[in-house]
Amino acid sequence: YLLGTDAQSPMELMAGSAANYSFKGLATLGARLVFDQDKFPQGLPNITAEIEGKKVYDPRTSNTGYSNNPALCIRDYLTNTSYGLGATGVEVDDDSFIAAADICDEDVDLAAGGTEKRYTLNGTFLTSEKPKDVLGKMLMSCGGSLTYVGGKWTIKVAEYRTPEVTLTDDDFVSEITIQGSVSRRDVFNAVKGTYSELNALYQMS
């Protein structure tokens, strides 16, 4: 296997013309199989792997390593020069990303016991996707918003913030109207979802 570094060499099992391909920048898994009718009666098996994503920089510790913290992953995408926006360090408001990363790392109590991180980002995207679409998907994992103000990228993630402004009737430009019911067309009575369980190797159930 190859970890996806820019300096990696071809895998040893690759021969012939394939030996010229090192897949630089791409994590790659290779497998050499010997056919056995008894072991593979249904043909070639499906090969899967549990992988960790790209290593990202953490401005809180100045360390670089694997993390599924949404704020850190978004920061990495903004500054990445290969497939991201290529923003420089001075274009990133690290104070806001540090605050957001701390919120994402907060332990939240579970009803069944134990805890889990408030927000994690676990997914993939294609480098051919528009940056706006990629960032939109990443921000969904933390209820976040990203702004570019004063030459800097600033992030906020979902959390309760004490209101700093009190609104009165004098602040409204017109009277308040109330919609008492929703049309039948807009009403739904069922929601379906899928769940991938770690113990089932992330197969959908």
C-alpha cells in the first residue's frame, strides 16, 4: 500500500509498465491474489479497507496528523495548494479556527451512556467538485458558516451563544403575521435513513 505522499515510490508488486506509476499524492492499495476454486467459488472477492484521511495541521498544537475534526479539515482544504483554495496562512483567522476546533472536540453525553465528540467529519469528496460544493458539505458536519472578511477566512460552528441584542416591537418594519397551519402538500409523516455500523465494517443497514 501507499500512503499518498508526494515522494512515494511504486509498490514492489508492480511490474512491467505499471512500475512507472507511483500514484504520487494518492493513497493506493494493491493486492496480488492466487486463484483457488475452493476458496473463491464465487469469483474474485471484494477487497475493502478501513482508512484514515489526510493529515491536517492543528494550530492549537502546531502538530500535523490525522483528525476528523471538521474545523481542522476545513482549514486544510482552504490552505491546500493541490486541490483546495490555496489560501496563505495570513488569510486564515486561526483564532476562529481554534475556537471552532475546541467546540467540535467537546465531549457530549450519550443517552445510552458514554460520550462522543460534538462534531466529526467523516466522508470523502472528488477533487473535480467545485470548492463551494465541497466546503458546503464539510460545513454541514458541524452546522458551520464560513466567511471571508478583511482578507481572512473566518469560521463559526453551531453552538449556543448568549444573545447580545434585545429586539423590541420597535425593531420590526411591519406587523408580525402567524401561519396557523401547513398545507397537506408540505406535510410528511415518515423519515428514512441509513446507518453504517463500525462493527459491521461500515456496511449500510
